[in-house]
Amino acid sequence: KIVVLDGYTENPGDLSWESLEALGTLTVYDRTPGDKVIERIADAQAVYTNKTPITGETIEKCANMKFIGVLATGYNVIDIKAARSANVVVSNIPSYGTDAVAQYAVALLLELCHHIGEHSDCVKAGEWSRSRDWCFWKHPLVELAGKTFGVIGFGRIGQRTAKIAEALGMKIVAYDERPVKELEGENFRYVSLDELLSMSDVISLHCPLFPSTEGIINKDTIAKMKDGVKIINTSRGPLIVEQDLRQALDSGKVSGAAVDVVSEEPIREDNPLLGAKNSIITPHIAWAPRESRQRLMNIAVSNLKAFMEG
Ligand code: NAD
């Protein structure tokens, strides 16, 4: 028995779960609220989740469960320790969205540098001249060539994002817990976190959410950044202490921030970033082009097949 807890099925005509049906009796829920998880998966052997947390208590109570497939790269929604001790195999899908997320991170950066949406809205509202004036003072355009792009977490997505930033003429530096020295070259080197903070014009977050990375962007690390730095987060919301970022946006220390992820999703009404100037917030969609979702689906199925084949 296979259960998909949050298959986002409400969009008719989108990808189908047919390929999983061949592997067992399949039930796909669009979304599952926290208090319904145990009831829905109690007799399932294989469970898929995208964002629905599977806690230690759930793992303990669902003794039939042998396999959890995380339909995502980051597996912070699973209590891994509890899964390991209950002998439940957990698989994630590390590389399905590398291109999509890297492309999105750069799109966010370009939007911060150009305010294309706002200029276009102005023109459509009949304000051609005002929009042109604004590009000199209210929404100034920024050229990226020659500036420094700092990557925190130089893994798959961080490296791909850096490649695109490099093509825009940027110099690349990265901080990573496990540097791969062979990657260094003329336009790229690893630096310490403090060095990265002090030399980057743009800081892009690509490390996973671990206790060691939670709140890595906070008032102390922001104080070490260049005045007018821009911050991009396509990784996980809790990497940023949002109240501290809000203050830095208000003061102008951070000239722009664009995030695809926030501390609590869906976003709370009192999230401090909602009212911040010079900020862009999108609803955790960097991963979602059809091409990458199809890849995700294929890998999800082959992971379960591999598990069933031992
Ligand atoms: P990856 O494992 O290839 O890279 C992560 C890198 O972070 C590794 O090089 C690792 O050494 C480094 N790292 C780990 N701990 C660190 C620490 N304490 N300090 C500095 N660096 C550290 O992962 P990836 O495929 O590049 O994905 C990165 C993250 O992107 C995922 O964890 C996930 O949270 C996020 N993501 C977001 C979306 C989205 O839709 N917004 C989609 C996919 C992935």
C-alpha cells in the first residue's frame, strides 16, 4: 500500500501518478493536515511526502511503514533519527531541480537589480515617464559584472547558480563546510564565512537546513556584510532570522532581499518580511517547472522500485 500525503493533485491535466500505481495500491491526497497523517498512513508500507512532516511519533505509531520517499531535495520534514531506529528507509531526490532552482535564484537576483515587474506595471498604468524617472532613484538598476557573488553551501545548486552568475561577469566566492579544493580556479575560490560576508555584493544561500545553519543570516552576520548587500534565499526559510533581515532592509544595510522560502510555510500574516521594502517573496516554487517535476516523479518511482528489489 502506497500513500502520497501531498501530491498537489488539484491541478487537472498536470503530471499523473500512474507510474506509481504499477507498484502497489496507491492513494494520493492533495494535502494532509498534521492531525490526519497517522490515520492516512497507518496501514501503508510506502509513504511519499513533499512538505508534510513525518515526526518521530508518526514513525513509532505506523509500524507497517518501511519506506518514506521525500518528494524533494531537503529532507528536514522527516525525523531521520526516529526513522533510522525504526528501520524505515528514507529516500530523497537530490538533483531533480538543480537547473530549475539555480535559474530561479538568478531570476530573483535579476529582478532585484531591475525591478522589471514594477516598471512594467507602471507602463501598463500609463506612467511611461514616471517609470523612466524611477529607474534613476526609486528603483535604480544595478549592473552585476565585476561584483562579487558569495555562495553559502557550494553543492549542486550553489555551483550551478555560481556558473550563471559567472556568465554575468561576477567573481565567485563560496563558503562550504566541506570544500572541494579542485573546484577552485581563476574566478572562484573558497573563503571563510566571515570573509564571504565582508566581500560579497550578493549572498545566495544554498546550504541545507541543519542545526548548524539555522539562523546563519542574523544581526551579527548581517553586521559583517557590505553596506547595500543583496541576499537571495532559495534554500530553506529558517536559515534567516527574518526579524533581523527586516531591520537591515529598513535601515538600507541590505539593499534588497529575495526569498522563495520563509520560516513558516504557508507564510504567516505576521511574517516580518511581508512589510519590508525592497523585498521579493515567492511561495517556494523554485523547484516547480514541469520539466523538473517530471524528473522528480521518475526518480521517486525508481527509488521505490530499487527499495522493493532490495
Ligand atoms: P547539496 O547537498 O548538493 O549542497 C549543499 C551544500 O551545502 C554541500 O556542498 C554541503 O557541503 C554544504 N553544507 C552543508 N552544511 C553546511 C554548513 N553548515 N555550512 C556551509 N555549507 C554547508 O544540495 P543542493 O542540491 O545544492 O540543494 C541545496 C538546498 O536547496 C537543499 O538543502 C534544499 O533545502 C534547497 N532546495 C530548495 C528548492 C526550492 O524549491 N526552493 C528546491 C530544491 C532544493
